[in-house]
Amino acid sequence: MAWIGVFLGTFAGLASSILACVLWELPLWAALLLYPLAGSAIAVAVILLFMLREIRVPAAEPVTGGRTVNG
């Protein structure tokens, strides 16, 4: 879960810094500051979404009664 957040955050930060220089014509120092901000925000958001997803999915309950393999 954390690895997915880190990878997506890295790519999002890289894309945002490139777009900041090319499309928005920000100076290089602003684009370099944007890289860790966007990357860490995306990474934290992905990790939180996965954590919320695990909280909402109930754990499987053991089956009571019925026959088992041993009899």
C-alpha cells in the first residue's frame, strides 16, 4: 500500500514539476519546490484511501456449525 503511494507520488510530482516549467512557465526553483509538495500530497492521499478501503471491508467470519473435513 505504501509502495503504490510512493510510486504514484513520485510520478505525480515529476509530472507536476515538468508541467510547471513547460505549461505554466514557472521558474525552475518554483517547479523544484512543487515536486515534493505534489508528490507527498499524492502519496499520503493514496495511502489514506487504501487504509479507508481496508477499514470498510469487513473481515471474513468463521463458519460455525456444519460438517468439517474431519467429520
